[in-house]
Amino acid sequence: MSLNVAGQEISKLKIVEDDENTRDSLAETVEDVDIIPDKVEGPLGSLDSFLRSQANNTDAFIFDHQLKQSGFAEFNGAQAVAELYKRKCPSMLCTAWTNADIDSIRLYRRYIPSLIHSDEINPDIIAKELEICINEFREKYLPSREPIKTLVRIENVDNEQRPPIVNAVVPSWNSKEVIRFPLTLVPLDIRDNIKGGVRLWAQVNLGANDHTELFLDSFEFRG
């Protein structure tokens, strides 16, 4: 069993999901794409140890997001997908929390080309999302994912949250919609300057269809 995706052979896909029934269901869906599913059992340790033991003997991954909350792992799915993206390993994030957890997911969203709601997963989606990942490794972006340098206006910082949450507007994307992201997304050397009224430059995918697709990266202080 294997699937040729954009010229790359995908034979085995590891499933990292804390719910056994969901794991089994995902395995059946992966088999329908002619890929061998490998169900990862928990509990898992740190992300570093997981990557050392699991990343070199598979072709792709699919992760649930809320792994840490359940005690299944010491990391969440978004962290793992982002790190694997940097290693050019096709990985997907599949979760029912695409909206509810988007503030925390956005910390890694630049490196998560494939965010799938768990209700929408099917064989065609898996094949399509793997292709999106592989194409991005070759700097072939969908219009909704292409990073463009643009202005970001800070509305305020909610210091009651941990970590603090920044509320901002990206005028070139939607001047009327406030986007939330963790302050830790901003580089440390300009973080103390972040307050209401401040403007930054950032790489943003201005073609994003909705706020769950939007990422912000490579911030620069404008004033």
C-alpha cells in the first residue's frame, strides 16, 4: 500500500490521537487512501523524545490537538505539526477545536498548512492535505497560504490571560475583524513595546478565507 502525492511516496502514516475509538476510525480512513495506518499508543513523553523515536520511521502524521490536556503527551498536536513541518515531514492537525482553540493554535499556524475539523475528515481530504503540505515544502503555496508582508495594528493586550493575548487588526485582510494571538508569538526583543495603538509589520496570508486560516509571522516593529 502506498500513495503517490505530488511525486512523493506515502506508505505509512502515524496517527497520534488520545481517544481509542477516534484512533480506530482514523485508521480506517487512512487505509481507504491506500496508506498503512500506524496507531501511536500513549502516554508519550516530551516532544523532543517523541520526534527522536517516531519521526524517522514514517512518511506522514495526523495529530489530534489536545494531547497534553488529557495526559496523553507532554505536548499538543499543533506544536508537533509545526516542528515536523520544519523537518519537511507532511503532517495534519485534525481536531474538533478548530475555533475554540484557535488562539493557542495560531502560535504555530504559520507551520500548520493542514488544519482539519474532525467532522470533515475523509480519504479525499487526507490526500489533498498531504499534497498541500508537500507543495509548501517546495514553496508552492495556495493563495490562502501565501505569506505577504503587511501592516498589523495592535488594539490592546489582555494581560489577564496566561500567556497574555494580543488583540489586533490586519487592515489589508479585514479592517473590521479583531484577530487574537498569544503575545509569545512576537519576538522577545520587541515584546515590551506591544500595546494599544502600536503598529507592526508581519508576514500574513492575506488570502485566508477566515480567521482560523490566518497566520502572523516574522514581526517587525514599526511604531
